[in-house]
Amino acid sequence: MSYSNLSKKRKIVDECRVFNKEWSEMYFFTDIGVKAVCLICHETVAVFKEYNLKRHFQTKHASFGQNLSKQELQKKATDLEKSLKQQQTLFKKTLSSQSNATKASFILANKIAKQNKSFAEAEFIKDCMVDAVSVVCPEVKSKIEAISLSRRTIVRRIDAIAVNIQEQLLTASDSFQWFSIALDESTDIQDTAQLLIYIRGIGIHQRNTVYGNDGN
Ligand SMILES: [Zn+2]
């Protein structure tokens, strides 16, 4: 291969910033998404450039694996890569189970609001679920315990749901071509006037939409 071909090839590899698998055993790096991650200290290097990875390895881990043969180095790199990927999977699983717990908390808050139940009932519901699950499938008990259903959380969730419904109503009513409104007023337990507004509209995108909105 002539020198010009070689330099051309190197340029393409550099520009595409492709991770070269050989770097794993040469400099102990792996690629995760668009970043190169050091298998030894887990530091990331943003650019897939051999020079950057080599510099990291030579300045920070110069003596790493000095007494190992080529085969042992390969095995070490594979093992480290495997354990890093396992950690990543575990991290992803934790994240998704947290978001599932939040989702469940919203679903129950929505039910409580719809049924006009006291906010404190969510704590009782959780108690019941934990007890029942401990008998039926104890392995998921910790997942139920992770669902936040305290009275304060339920108040925050219901507030957030109300804001979201109002936003949906405002967005949807923008496209109403015809609509009808029904109003009903009554007072709540503290003698505060409550106005219930029903809007039924026909928009451009949706044929028939019915929304209910509670307001003072
Ligand atoms: Zn490192």
C-alpha cells in the first residue's frame, strides 16, 4: 500500500470516528453509544481517535497488565468489558423500574381523584397491596413498596394531572369549529363555590371530544 493510500485510509477512519475493536486490548477501551469508555477507570473519551485513547492509557494506566501475555490481555479486556456491560444493564433496569413506580403512583392518584376518595386512602391501598403480594408473590414485594403513595405525593400527582388535563383542553379547544358549554355551580364542604364546566366540541382533527373541567 502506498503512503498516499495509507494516509487516505487513516483520514477516513478518523473522520468517521469508528471505534476500532483492536483498541479494546491495546488501550482497554470499549464503545458505549457515541463514547469510548475506559475499561479500567470508566472515564469517557468523547472522540473515537486512537491518539486520545492511547494518551489516556499511557498517562493513567501505563503499568496496567505489564506482566500479562497477549492472550491474557485479550481475556482481561473481554472480562472487563463484560462486567461493564452488566453494570450498564443493571443501571438501565433500575431506571425503568423507578419510572414504572412513578407511573403506578400516577394511575392510583388518578383513580383516587375520579372516585372522590380521601388522599390518605392511597396509603391504606399500598398497605393492602404489600400484605397481599407478600403472600401471593413475595418476590415483587419490594417493587410495590417502591411505589410512592403518601398523602403529599397523591396531592402533587393530582395537581399535576389537573394541570395536564387543562393544557389538553386548551390545545384541543383551539381546533374546535363548533362547541357547546354546560355549567353547573355548587358549593363544596367548606362553602367555597365550585363551578363545573363541560365543553363538548367538534374540531378539525377530532370528530367529537368531551372534556370535563373543575374550577372555582
Ligand atoms: Zn482509564
